[in-house]
Amino acid sequence: MSKWKRGFLVLAVLFSLAGCAGYHPAYSPTPWWTIRETAFTNLKPGATTKEEARKLVGIPLSEMHFPRQNEDVWEYRYLEGTTIIMIAYVHFGPNGVYKFTFHMLDPAFNSGTMT
């Protein structure tokens, strides 16, 4: 194999490995079609911890921290009824205890236009 081909092969392997660097197979959010609106009814303000919320609802789609409000917010996509796809934002206080949940239609699936 020539030096040029060997160098090209090494470069291709390095680029392939670099492309995989951001992939985290350990983080796997709970599939939205397995979460129902009833999963959020067992969350009790001032009592439910993050660990309990993760057991009751599942692994969130994303976790955000808002330093100015000093709270964490978890985002869940879930199924309401049989066809309505919703988003829930679960808020936690600075001590990691549940505060409240905000629910809304998922704009990715509900454009608001009539067809």
C-alpha cells in the first residue's frame, strides 16, 4: 500500500472516530408514545424528588437549568388520549423538589392549521 493511500486511510479513520465523539448511548429518553398524561398526576408539589419523578414519568427528553430562577426544568413529550402529542415542562426548585408542570400542544406535531 502506498504512503498516500495509507495516509488517506488513517485520516478517514480519525474523522470517523471524531464524528462519534458526541454520541452518548447511555442517555436514552423514555419514548414519548409510552408516556401518558396520567404519569404527571402522581407528582406532588413540595414532596416529589427528581429521582421519584424519573421513576414515575421516565427519562426526560432534555434537562435545563435556569440560574436566574434557580430551578431545573425537564422536558417531556407525551401522548394525551390516543392522538394528541403534548409537551410537559416539569419544574424543580433549588433543593431538587418538584414545583409544578406546564403542559402545551407540541408545535412539532400540531401546527394549528386546519387541513
